[in-house]
Amino acid sequence: MCRFVIYKGTSPVQLSHLLTRPCHSIINQAFDSRLRLDHRRPINGDGFGVGWYDSVHDEELGSQPCIFTSVTPAWNNANLIRLAEKIKSPLVFGHVRATTTGSLSLDNCHPFTYGKIMFMHNGGIADFHLLKRRLQADLPDDIFNVVQGNTDSECAFALLLSKLPDPKAKNFTTRILQQAMLDTIATLNAYAEEAGITEPSLMNFCVTDGESVVATRYISSRHDEAASLWFSSGTTFSEYAQGGHYRMAKADKRENIIMIASEPLTFEKADWMEIRTNNMVVITPKMNLLQIPIVDRFYVSPSDPAALNRDTDFAAAKGLLSPRKALAPVQPRDNAPQLTI
């Protein structure tokens, strides 16, 4: 399936440091994913997209993100290489696609946008054709017309927009984005239950308004592992050896950079921590990172032995897991806040 990466920093990053230069960048993962638990070694060659916000607000340009997408393989797109060397941004979404639902077209390439909002998905809504009509019927007319492609991902984005009090607003609180994400997942689960769908859905969603970022590692199952998701934070992310070998440096306790990725961008074990299954990750405008359990009927408490024994076969068979043994998981706090849906 797909791969994505998110960057949020106090200073803008040159896109090439995320997309093209690292030896295990998301572009290289698209054709040579060394950490993916999938013996088929599939490629993500069905298009790509990158979205970013301006470093300095310009009234004429507006506050909406800029998007560059293509249906060509990311590793073979000269325009992407040229643009990545010349663009800097403090908030970047990058996505490489392997088609599961929907045709190969620009309309189906992530990220998707509406006003200030930008959205990506890694995973798949199980038996989406059985609930698509139900989902569309619940969308207000203006949001229904937002959908240009034919993917489950863009329909999920439209559903999320419908959960916002005002999707055209100029500002969104972190809490509003969190609640819209929770309501989206809960509604998709309700649709699946109504349709009698038993196969789990993989819902690694991420959304931003240019200030806050909300991402989920989620599967509608108590027994299966979700598609992999990792985060890294520090003060600098730079090349320390020739050949695109990067690492995250921590000069002090400040979090100048936070990255979230389907698969780590470096081979440095200390750089990355695993986000637990059925958890939400929030990056606030002030660069605080929160990991919050999503408490619903598919949630398993970390204190339950079953939480450590989720089956990896389902996600691994779809090429959506990277090996846990390579990197250490996040240890949750006993008093961590929880979100209930």
C-alpha cells in the first residue's frame, strides 16, 4: 500500500532533506523498502504527492497549502527533484502511492486539501464498495462536491470535513481536529457494522491545518496490528555521512523538529519510536507531542497481555509493517489522557 511522512519544525526544512537526499527517504522506500515486513517487496509506483505551507504568510497567496502531485513514480520525476532543492517549509506532508482502491490518476494522489486543511491516508477501508453509498449520502452537498477521485481515502477526507464545525474556517483548534478525526473513525466503524463487514479497516489518517497535526495509527480489530507508524523528534535533522546517511540530533530538551512516518527515514535505532496501535498522535502549534489512546471497542489497554500479542500477519501481508525489533516502542504513562469514541 502507501507510505507517508510528516515534518513539522520551528524552522523550515528544504524538501530534499525529507524526500530525495536521505538514503532511506520516502522516495527510496517507494522502490526499496528494506524495513518493510513484506516478502513480496512491492513498490509504491502509482503516483506521489507532496504538500507544504508557506514559511511566511502572504496575504495575496493565502494560507492554503500548495500541492504537487504526479502519477509517475516518485523516484523518476525530475520536477520533484528540482522543486525539492528549491522549496522550504515548516510543515510538509509527503505521500507515495500503491493503488488499492481507485484508478491511477492525479485526482487520486494524496495529499487532499480543502481550504487550510490537508489530509493523507495509509491503509484501506475494508469492502469500501459496500459502504461508499452510505457515506456519500451523509455528506452535505458542498462537501460531497469536494470529492474529485474515486478512492476510499478521499471519501474518508470528505467525511472528516463534514465533522468539522466549519470546514471553511480560517482557524481550527487542536481539539477540533482531534474530535473530527475521532468522529470520522467512529462513523466508518458504524458503517462497516451496518454493512456486516468483518475484515478490519486500516486507518492511518493524518490531518493538519498548517498549525496542528493529528495522526492516527488505527485498525478496527482487537487482535490485529495496525499499519506501522513511527515518530522522531529533536533539534536538528541532518546528513552526518556521505551517501544520504541522516540522523536526528538532540542538543537539548527542545523539540525543534517532529517527524511522523510510516517507516523510519534513517537506520539509527535511537532516532525513532513506535506509535502504539489504536493511538492518536497530536503535534500542537507549540511543538508539544502527545500520544493518546483511542478508546473504543477495538482498544486494548497496554496493561492487557493481548496488547503485546496482536497478530502482524494482516498488516504485513499488505506491506504495511516495518519490524518492531528494529526500533523501541513508546512506553505509555499510567496517567496518560485517553480519547473515547
